[in-house]
Amino acid sequence: MVSHAHSDIHGEVAERLRVAGQRYTTKRRTIIDLLAGVGQPMSIADLLERRSDLPQSSLYRNLVVLEESGVVSKVVTTGDQARYELAEHLTGHHHHLLCSSCGAVRDVVVPDALEHELDNALGKLAKREGFTLDRHRLDLIGRCSSCQ
Amino acid sequence: MVSHAHSDIHGEVAERLRVAGQRYTTKRRTIIDLLAGVGQPMSIADLLERRSDLPQSSLYRNLVVLEESGVVSKVVTTGDQARYELAEHLTGHHHHLLCSSCGAVRDVVVPDALEHELDNALGKLAKREGFTLDRHRLDLIGRCSSCQ
DNA sequence: ATGAGTGCAAAGGCTTTGCATTAGG
DNA sequence: CCTAATGCAAAGCCTTTGCACTCAT
């Protein structure tokens, strides 16, 4: 499974929020729509720019709630500001291309075979270290096609 | 090669700074010693705490210089504050265990075989995407042994 | 000597919070 | 209804910067 039909998204988000004891308000819907529409990790500045009806404080507070409810995840980049995207259960497991020149972030999917080997090797490694492995994060860092 | 003898470090740092047109001052030596001594990524607060003779502004400014000279690198974690460690040409290539509970970061080395497959697969992938791959970043995210 | 490096304190920028108002279930 | 969510403005926190002084070469 790589991604859900767009129509599924709101249902799944609503369910996750419900489980977390949170309401699915209009603003939260707006944020989810924005993230789903762009399909790439967005900075808070990006989000504010696209929807002037989202006050900063609401955006920040809602992103915290959405993240804690497992609906969006924070993407850590090479640069300064945080970025957010829909959680992987909504988009499918993927990784990121990080441009160290312009800061752009793009999603990328690696071959299943590699993914399996990673899971395998990292699982053993974590066990040996007494570490409870939740997930892995793999980023490709370099220069995007526009920044050659 | 996994790491250099401690005695090599200052020589190599001095050389890198020289090439970058930077001086190897007492404060910079202090920072390098701290990072080399701990052997784990340190937050700025950590560093300040250990050496009260390092004013914040000098620490911040020097970390910028050391990073630009390729001597230290910034480690991006799940959490709030940035962490710094010696660059990989001084420590050897490695990855990180990130505890999402307490924020601890620990270095870890993955099997060579996996590392090679990663390089291989990611190289192809980057090429296909028109992305100039500089390096990869692989983190294990979960709970450390103290946070079960 | 002389420009890079340093240190204090002040300014910046992003993020969080207090409190009164509004709206979701 | 009644509590969670919202919005404005103020406060916080980490990081950067201005400027005078000091040290490395």
C-alpha cells in the first residue's frame, strides 16, 4: 500500500483524533487538506502563506495535537525551520531528499528489498543495544536538480 | 578506519582550519577537546554547562566556523535543540540512536554490508531523480534502555 | 602591529502561552 | 449546555549580532 484515496483521508484522520480524544474541527480539516493537497513537507511559514485564515497560534497548537494524535509528523531537515507532512499510515512509508542548498524537501520511496534489509539489520542492532526500535529515518542529502 | 588516535585529532583539525583560512584558537581547541572527550553529540547547553569559560556567543560563533570548516557537524534530532559532534572524517561513518522519550542520542555503526547496499541503492535512486547525492543520514528512533 | 577572535549585552526570530471569546459534540 | 478550541497579544527561548577589547600570527 502506497497511499489512500483522498476520500479516505478525512475518515482516517477523524478516527485517529477520536481515539486521541480530540475534535475534528474546521481548522484541523483545513490543515489536513493543505498537507494532503501539496503532498510534500510544508514549513509553518508555507502554511500561513497559503491560508491567511489560519492564525499562527492555532496552527502551532493544532500541529501539536495532530502530531500527538499520529496524524501528521514533523520532518527534520538540514535547515532551520520544521516541516510537517501527513503521517506515514496516510501516505505510505517513504524517505526524503534534502537539498542542502535551497532547503527543498521531496518525498522518495526506496526499493522494498532495501527496506526489508534495513528493517532486518536495524532490528538486530537495536536489540543488541537494548534499544526499542520504533522506526527508522533515512534521508538523502545533497543538491536537488534545480541547484546544480 | 573507524577512528583516529586522539593525538591525531588536533593535527587534522588544525589542517582543516588552516585550509579554511581560520585560526586554531584556545577556545576552539577547548570545544574540540570537549566533543572528542564525550564522543557523543552534545547540545550547546551541555557544552556551556561543562565549561563555564565558554561564553555563549563564542560557542555559537565557533561552532559555525568549525562546521563550515568541516570539523564538526550538526546533528538534527527529534527534539528541540541542535547537537554537535566531530565530523565523520575524525570519527568514522556512523549513525544515531535517537530516544524519543528522553532525547538522548547515541552513536551506532551498522554492518558494512548494509552500508554498501545503501550507497548502491541510494546512488541509483538519486541519479534517477536528478539529485546529486552527497551523503545519507540514517537514524534509529525509539526508546533507549533507560526509558523502557 | 593588525586583523581575526572574544565577550558582554542587546536584538531577532520562531514558538509557546494567558485569557477572554467561540464553537463542536 | 459545557468543555475544548480559537485568536489576539504578550511572553519565552534559543540563536545571532553590534561594538569595544584582546590575542594569535
